[in-house]
Amino acid sequence: MSREEKTTSSDLFVSIFFVIFISFVASSTLSAYIIEPFMRDGSIHNRPRFTINHDALETIANDKNPSVIAIGSSMMFKGLDGGCVSTQLDDNISVYNLGQVMSRPYTDMLHIPGIVNAKPDLVLVEIGPNLLFNTTGSNQLEYVELRFKLDSMYQTSVDVGGWIELIEPEHRSWLAMNEFERMKFRQEYVPKALEERLLNLLMDETFRPEWIYPGLYGWVPESDSSEWKNYLQTPIFPDDSFGFDGMSKVERDEYNLTHMKGASGYHPINNSQSHLVLDYEINTLLESGIKVMIVTPPQHPSSLDYVEAGQWDILNETIDQFLQLENVSLFSQLWEQGWEDDHFYDRNHLDDEGRVEFCQRLAPAIEEVMDIG
């Protein structure tokens, strides 16, 4: 091959490389541009809060005040008013609620590297009888797939940590581990986003359900808005009228006879997937100099009446094991006295009055752990 032919071949290879690279960057940027306005308003998927974690942790990392981050399930999400707790504390401490509906340690663990990078002083980790299990069943797996895809498509290589070793082999395809895979996940939302855009422009309509915007549940403000930081502390909670407060006597009597016994369905198992994940989460935080407070939220006292003696011994044993570690404390409200019907939205979630009570109980516990006041 002549020198000119070699040069031409080399130039062609370089040109092809740049075309592929530019196409990839353009596709990645375009897909993000197309879907981003609709990811948090409920128009192209109905769980916009699932998209907040990466931006939330960046915001917290830039907070110059001491900070507390809470992670966990809907019981943490609906129970913690971080803004209320912050006002009860000295030293301008910011308390952030990153709880998610239906979350479990297996999904929360993806954010441990981000939490470490955010450098909070304390992390509240929910551990309850509803969380010590293995992920099985089609509904649970569908949830994990959704969370893994939504969470990882917003992350970067910095967010990859020891949690990757705990991912079940059959679930790894649900994770975006590089920018190509993140773009692929984002592109799943492009067709619906384009439909939403056209619907907005041509008919001044939206796919967004009325209940989600400007309603009281589900909607998430943009991360560059004035509401963003407040939202991270005090999320938009479901209105009490959708819970016990909105039930007629007949509806409430029926609820008490059927759903109130739900706590009896929690059967924690030992050496579960959640145990392995919690061990990773708590030890990683401690190794990074971050204190951990285990939080066990309250459940309706009538629901607890259905729990058999010894049914939750594994929960107690699990918590006791973690409490052997230095800088791990406990805030358990599960069996504490004083929780009343008026505090609850339903059998295992707090309402407005319950969040105030939770706030007043939690703030002194945080003060003690952080040695303030």
C-alpha cells in the first residue's frame, strides 16, 4: 500500500471516528433535552420523584451548613418533614428527606457513593419489619427495574461503588454503567416526550394527570427553581383528605376490619438480601466518617395488635448487631407510646399531625447524636 493510500485510510478512519463520536454526543444531548422538561411533572411517567436523587445529592453537597440525609421507604418519605426538624435544631442544620415510595435497601444502595460525596454529618437509615426480605415476585421486580433504570440513567461513573457487587446477575441489564447505556435508557422516554411536546403545542393539552399537577402528590419542582431546596427537606405530601380524614364512618370501619392487620404480614427473614445491603450501606458511611442513625418509623397501634409474639425478633436482632458499631444510634418509634389514630394517614403512614409529632421526637435525638444544643 502506498503512503498516499495509508494516509487516506488513516484520514478516513479518523473521520468515521469523529462522525460516530459527534453523533453519539448529539444523540445523548438531544435525548436529554427532549425528555428532561417532562421527567418531573408526571406527563411521561407517574413517579417523577424517582428522578431526583442525583440532583438532590449535588444540591446537598453544595450546602455549606451541617446536613442530615434520610433514606428509606414511603414510611420515611411520608413521615419526615425535614424542614420542621431543621427549625428545631441549632447550628443551621439542614435535614433532607430522600425517602421514596416502595423503596428498599436494594434500591437505596445505588446512592451511597453520592451520599458519601455529599459529606453529610448524619444519615438516617430506615430499618423496619417491612424491609428485611429478598426481592421476589413480579411486582417487586418491576419496581426494582424501574428504579434501577431511572436512577442509573442520571448517574455518572462516580456513583459506581461497592453496591455493584450486590446486584443480582439477572438484574444487571437494568443498570446503565456508561454513557451509551444511559442514553439508551433515556431514549425509552423520547417517543412519549415528543407526543407530549406536540400535544402542548398543537392542542394546548397534556398527558399529565390532574391529580399530579398542580395537585398535592407526585409533582417535583425543577432543580433550578426556588422551591427545589425546600422540596428536598419538605416533600409534597398527599393531602390528608385522601387518607383516614377523608373516610366516612362506613369506609373507616371497613378499613379497620380488612387493612388494619397489614403489619401481621411482615415476616422479616434472616441473612436476607436487605441484610447484605444494609451492611454495605452502614459500613461504607461509617468508613467515610459519617454517623448513622437507624430509624424505625411508627405504625398504627391497632395494626400492631395483630403482630404475634416473636414475629419480629429478627428485626430486633438485626438492629442490635448494627448498634454494636461505633457511631451508630437508634431512633425507634415502632413500639413507643403516644402514637394515636389522629397521627396516621393510614395504618403505616403518618399524616400532617403525625409528621409534627415525629419532628418533635426526632429533633432531640439528632441533637444528642450530633452533640449540639
